Amino acid sequence: MAELKLIDIKKSYGAATIIHGVDLAIEDGEFVVFVGPSGCGKSTLLRIIAGLEQVSGGEIRIDGQSVTNVPASDRGLAMVFQSYALYPHMSVYKNMAFALENMSLSRSEIDQRVRRAAQMLQLTDYLDRKPKALSGGQRQRVAIGRAIVRDPKIFLFDEPLSNLDAELRVATRKELAALHAEIGGTMIYVTHDQVEAMTLADRIVVLRAGRIEQVGTPLEVYNHPANLFVAGFIGSPRMNLLPARVAASGQVTIGNDTRTIPLPSTGQTASGASITLGARPEHIDVVDETQADLFITVNLVEQLGGETYLYGSAPGLPELTVRQDGQVRYDRNQKVGLRLKREALHLFDAGGQAIRIR
């Protein structure tokens, strides 16, 4: 396996700049996920690493060697696409063996690699089948197996699960995590699905408009978002982001409310400054009016069996989402008091950057 370094990578198409000077180091054996909204440049960055796109500036190094101008076929990487791209007239075995045959490996070596990958991916019983006789999840496993047999330096995955239904996505996601644990390969995975990012990654790279917003472990990014974009993007349902103002050191007011809410800290922010207060749905409690920080009118209740979600509105605030464990009954238009868990709140300055308060 291998380590990868991207140094000031830029990509432009004519006057349009897509990637703006990305710097990133990926360690040997890491599972790194690129995540971000559509159009943020994550797939373009992956294709640059693969050699399918030429950089407009910067350098790519694999194990310390520059591969910036090395053709894709000579980089020693393997890519799995959103489309399975299997040869329909070939069996599963032939699809997995095809690239090895072009490498002029011996028949015994090819057979050994194909059968080992098939065993890992639970495809041994399907080696004689054609792709049309497989389910979507099995076809995607064949595409992954085709990458495994090449024994690449780095595995590249470009939204490989997006064509699968919800149940298959969960099952295949577990298989990918188990595969990484077994082979220990360096893997770079692109997705817009933050649940995939949170569950698969050793580290997440959050991208927006061709720039890296934050890099960190899933829980680092979740618990300590660097800015408003990351705070709003990572987490499902998303973080509640409320307009607020610093009333005094360690105290804020929310929206149009004049009541002050004490916090452990407001950092170095001056009194009177406009800020944004972030509270995840699980960090808000429903309380009686004597303990409430604010009140909402319930617009919608979602009962999911093991948890209940409230969606409510308050004057001067965006709609709030509140998560409660278990099955809790509320009525539409009911007035509910909420208390924010002080130790779990996030503050962001007027420029959208996190204010470190703990």
C-alpha cells in the first residue's frame, strides 16, 4: 500500500477554477472519505489522483515519488465507479481476471487472486454467472473485486453505492468496512452521503467549492466543526443554527428574545457582537416553562419507533429540530419549552468561523 500527498493542487476548465490549491496528506493504510455537496469538486479531485484528469497546477506524490505527469495506467491505482462498468458478455470470473490477463500474469497467479477476492466478497458461488444474473449489490462487489485482484497501491471509490437501494447500501457499506479491516489498504472514497462518511472513514475531508473546509476524524468533525458550513453539513438531521448576540461575557440572547442564556464561555467575543449559536437536535431537551431557554410551536412530529423528532418554529428563528429518545407524543400547534445543553453548544462568529469555548 502507499501514502499520498497532494501539494497545492489546482484544476481549471478555461476560466472556471474547480479546485483551488488543495493540500492533503493521506497515510499508508488510511480510509479517507471526501464528502461535500454536489459540485464541490470531490469527484474531480479523485479523478486527478487517478490520473484521469490533468492538474492545472500543483504536485501529486505517491510514496514520495511525483506522479503528476505519470499516465493513469502506470500509477498502480484501482478505481471503482458509480457505474459497475462490467463486461456483460463475460462471467464474473472473467470480469475479475481480465485486467490480470492484460498484465501477462500466469494462469495460476490469476486464478489465485480471483478466488481470494471472490472469497472476501462472498462471490465464490457466482463466478460462472454473467452480470445480468446478479443483483445490484453483487455487481458492485464484482467491480470492487476487479479492483482488489490488481493489488493496487491505493483504492479509489467514486460514489460506489449510490445506485443501490437503502438496504443494499447499508449491507455493502458494512462489507467495505470489513474489507478495509482485512486487507488494510489505503482507500479514498467519494460520497455526498455524510452517513457513509461518518461510518466508513478514518478521516473525513469536507469540501466546498473546490476548497477543503475541514479534515478530521468523524467525531472530531461532528463534535468540533470548524465553521458554519461544516456544522450544517455534517449531522443528520442537521445542526440547529440560531441567530444570537453576546449580551455579556458568558451570556447570549437568541433571536428576538431578551432573556439571557448563560454559557460556559463566549470566548473573546465582545459584548453586543452578532454570532450564531449551534445546537444539535440531540442536545436540546423538552422542559417545563420554568426551565426553558425558548419556546417553539410544534409544526410536525416524526415517530420513528426508537426516537421521536419534533419540528417547531419560534419568532425570529429558523425551524428547530429536536430529537427525543423513545416514543413521545406531541400535538401539532402545541407550545413546547426547550432547554439547550450548555456543554454541547457551538458558537460561530459573524464570519462563520467557530468560536472555541471548550
